[in-house]
Amino acid sequence: MNVSKLRTPKSILMPVVSFFSALLLTVNVHAAAEKDAVEAVEQGAYLVKIGDCVACHTEVGGQEFAGGLPFDTPFGIVYSTNITSDKETGIGNYSYDDFYDVMHNGVAPKGNLYPAMPYTSYHGLSDEDTKALYAYFMQVKPVNKENKELGISFPFNIRMGLKGWNLLNNKDEHFKPNPTKSERWNRGDYLVNVLGHCGECHTPRNVVFAMEQDKHFEGEVLGSFEAPNITPEELNRQNWTHDDLTNLFVNGYSRKGTVFGGMYPVVYHSYSKLTEEDLRSVSTYLLDNDDDIKAKALTNKGHDKALPGYKTYMAYCAGCHGQEGSGVPNVTPAMAGNATIDRKSPYNVASILLNGIEGQHYKVTSSFYAMPSYATELNDEEMKDLINYLRVTWSEQAGDMTTLDMSTIRENMKVDLH
């Protein structure tokens, strides 16, 4: 037999080889695309946690990301919106360009957003992170829930005016690293100022509700509590260390005290989910120091029984916080070196006494007790004396709060909406 006659002609073999090669290439490309899509969603899930989206876009007792949480602004009440993938009431019909405009420019398909949505920080997002966030939200479980009507009166309810506001106060500029700083510091800058949008609460705002960048992180009163000064100068004055900040963000407490108010959901939903490296990047940026910082002894000057606030402390506070102010681990914070007491402004101490604190639950082994309100138990003079006593005993601050100061805080303090 002539074997050569049985060989497949090249004219037939080459198309077959080409077909299977193309098929294999298509399969590989499809598999790679699926892998990229999965990785984008995973990356987006992490970014959503850092951005604390669920805390703002979930009303108390509501479904995640379905909106409805109220925010009290100088111009009226605004409600967070439904950002699930529902195509009727959520953002399920958004194209990527729509999503980009929302995140970077504060412009949705139906009009301009109010700057209660922190797009003035999110405009620094990288294209890669914006795409990852979009990929994540497009697969979030849809919830059919109509958005609530805003409680904003004329003329602030005219959204066209926001075009001018954006022109003056928001530029779509991606984050630019500081070439004089380390890679870790710059990563912290991005996490804190862009994704974490910390400046939105911790930076004072002017009469048109724009952040005053020359007062970046110097603190701002927000209803019943004050987002404190978190500049490197203030944090270093209080001797915050990298470990202190990490413990606060992961566990909700450190040797410098506990979080409360608006920071509780931020820690619970967001910062406690950061990777170890990202936590170090955040503390490096906030402290403006990548080196280890030595923890100094916490301030405890001992009791001065002659001071008018001494008996009030023993009667109302010592039962939980201890006669020497040492607190109970994982139950009640210590007074010694407590950052809330050591702040230059006594506002938050006054707020805690007036409003109390809800119980804070982080882990099975970490659950801080609720603290009752003493608004009806103590008058302004008694509160003033107690606050001054706490400050001169367990901080570096002077006991110079007046009864008028306390009365003013009580009269002007707004009740939180949530």
C-alpha cells in the first residue's frame, strides 16, 4: 500500500488546525475575562467597605444599600438613595459612564446630587477603582424601594444651582501622589482622603457647605457630636501611636478611649475590615510618621477632693469607670489619657453627658456598655464642674469651662436623626 496516499492534504489540515487554535484562543480569552470580572467584583467589595457605603445607604432596620437614611444639612433633610442593582428604583440601569459621573462629578442621570454625597472626595478615585466599584454594585442584590422625597425648601431644592456649586467646589482630578512622601504614606492619603472621605466630616465647611481646605481635618460640629481635630499635630500632641490607631480602627477602642457617635458605624462597617498593610498606611498618613512611636504614660494627676466636680464623679461615674478612672477592659473606657477628655474643645464630653452613648458591639469578647444620659440629672453648673474635673485630673487641658459654655452647648445641640 502507498502510505503517502493516505496522508491528509495540507489544504484540509490547516483550516482544521486554525479552527481549533481560534477556538482555544476564544476559550482562553473568555476565561481570562471571567477571571478579570470576578477579581473586579472582589476588589470592588473591599473598596465599598473602605468607602463605608453601607453605613450611609442603609436606614436603621432596612436592607443593605437600599437607602432611606436621613441626614440633617444646613439646607434641610436629605436621604441616602437606593444604590442596589434594582433597575426601577436603584442604579441597575446605570452605564459605567453614568456611574463615573456620579462618583466623580456628583451628576446622576436624573440631575445633580447634593454634596451630602461625598463626590468631592470620590473624584480622586482611580479609573481602576471606579470600574471595580461599578462591577460590584451591578451585582448587588436588587431591592425595589423608592427613594424618599427630600426635605429641602426653596431655593435650595432647585438642583440647577448645584452646577455652579460644582464649578466652584469640585474638580474631577484623580489622586496625585506626593513625590516627597513614601509609598505607604501616599497609600494612606488615598485611603483617608479619597475612599474613606474623612475630610467630609472632620474638615470645617464654609457658608455654602464647601470644605475649607486650609482647615483640613481641624474638626467640625455635626449635630450632637464633634468630629474632632485629627491633624498630625493634634494626634501627635495626644501621643497617638500606630498601635493606638490600629486598635481603635479594628476594635473600636484603644488606650486613648473608644469611638462613639458617627464613628461607630465607620469602624464597624469600614475600617475594621482594612488589611494590616492598609491600616499601617492610614496611621502613617494620619500621624505623618512611618516610624514607630513610643507610647508615653497616660495622664493621671490623682484626685483633688477640693474641686467641686470630685463628688459628682464619685456619685455618677466611678461605679463604671472606676474610682481611679481606670475603666474596665472591653466594658467601659478609662479616663486616664482619654482623647475625648484631652481635646481642646469640651464639646464631646458635654455631648456624652447630655445624650449618653448606645451600647457598642464589635466582637463576642468586646462589647462596651451603654452610658445613660444625665441631661435631667445634672444642671449646667454641675456638668461644667464635672467636665472641668475630668480634664484637670486625666488630661493636659485646663479646667476653664464656664457655666455659660455648658448652657450654650445644651441649648444649641441638635438631636441626631439616627
